[in-house]
Amino acid sequence: MSSTPISAARSVGGGIVLSRRTMTMIALLTVYIIWSTTYLAIRFTFESFPPYLMMGIRFLIAGGLLFGFLLLRGAKLPTRRQWLSAGIVGFLLLVMGMGNTAYAETMISSGLAASLIAASPLLTLIFSMIWGNRPKRSEWIGVGVGLLGVSVLTLEGNLQANPLGLVFIFVAITCWSFGSLLVKRLDMPPGAMGNAAEMLIGGAILVIGALAGGERITAAPTPGALAALVYLITAGSLATMTAYMYLLKNVSPALATSYALVNPGLAVILGVILGGEVITGSAFIALPLIVLGVAFVFGFFDRKKALSRSS
């Protein structure tokens, strides 16, 4: 890639086109901040919605809205092969990944779920290595230091574990990590149409599976549950999945999945700002470790920055 500095933005045809570096930073901030709040939002939806059915409704609506918007803008329909690819990715990321995460949160705390999901960058590096890619030493160091920080963070507060919940989280992060690497290797629909197709198929599978498994909405949803679901559809799906798909296609797997290291720490900080919680000793050790780990993943200690390359 050219070593010429990239400006933050340039004007094309009267509009502003953001540089790849700026787009990457926006995408990273989106998944860092918003996904750190969705674990708690998922818990709020359980007032009225069962886990798999809620996730199915979430992605069907988000995917349908995005799909309709793109068709109105003149986007081409995916080919049969692209629908199949989107279905595979949607099944791994949304059904097996996010669906199982939601179910696990019926048994374990949202804080513990966010902490355990921090293992996904490590699994992504392992899968990437199996496929013949060689992650940089700084990425291994960064993931290791970040995981250490998250491990220390689990000492913060009362994070109660349930063995079955841990099994579902492990299945979720394994499928999510594997599916994340497939995005670059399958013939996905271009641009946002890939996100729409993925959410439509993943959402449909979740709804059908949930109804077949006996999940039902037994009473009128509470305002709190509906507000949480709307948040998950808009910010938690339309914004974050679009940002995450961009990262998977444009930066290294370690950087794309670094949100999993950041989310637990941000969840603690948001708890202090919004919930009046108090940070104690373990967090003062954990948060700097997480920041240091992410700095290694970014390539701040390398001559070649992770933002300027793709894997």
C-alpha cells in the first residue's frame, strides 16, 4: 500500500468521501461503544421476549429495513450463490453466535458474557493461522495482554457462572470467530446488501427455530422491553453489523475482533457514568491492561500500523 499520507476526507462530486483510515476509526468506535451496551439491552428484553425469538425478530426487522432501503436505492438483488454465502455467515454469526449468547444470558450475568466473549479474538487468530495466515507477533501479544486484563476484570463485582451458560458462550464465540473469517472467503453480496441478506436469513432461521422449540410471547411487551428491542434493531444491528462487516473486509482479523477486548472495560465505565457504580481495585489493574492489549493489536508498537493493512 502506498506510504503517502491519507487525508481524513476528500471531496468528490460535491460530496465528502471519507478515507479508509477515517472509516476504520468510525467503524471501530461504533462496535466498541455500542456493542458494550447491547449485553445489558438484551437482558432488558427478557422482561417480555424469549431469547432466540427476540434475536430473530431483531434481525428480521433490521435486515428487512436495510434490504428495502437498498432496493429503493436501486441496489441489485444478490445472486443465488451470494444468498447461500450470506446464509452461511448469518447462521454462524447470528444464529449460533448471537442467538446462543442471548440464551446464555438467561443463565449468566451480562458482565460475565461480555468478559467471556473476549476470547473470540484469540480463536480468530487460531482459525486464521489454520487457514495459512500468519498473525503478527504484536497481535498475539495484544490479544494475550487484553485477555489477561479481561480475566482480572472478572474479579470486579459478582459475576456468577452457570456451567451450561458457559457452554453456550463457548459455542457462540467459536462459531462467531469462524464465521468472521469466512466473510472474506465467500462470495458475499456487495456492500450493505451483504449485511441485509445475512440478517434476513439469520433472523428467519432464529424465528423458525424458536417457534419450533416452543418459544412464545405470552403477554404484551413492556415499554422497557420494547425500547431495548428497538435499540438492538437500530444501533445494535443496523449500525454495528454494518461497521463490523466493513472491518472484516478491510482490516486484520485481530483488529476487527478487538471490540471483544474493549467491551467489558467500557461496560464497567458506562456502569460508573450511567449507573452510579463504583470501580474498585481489580478494575484499576484490568482497564490499563486492556488498553495496552488493544494498542498492540492496533500496531502502535510496530513500524507498520494495523490500520494501514488488511489481512
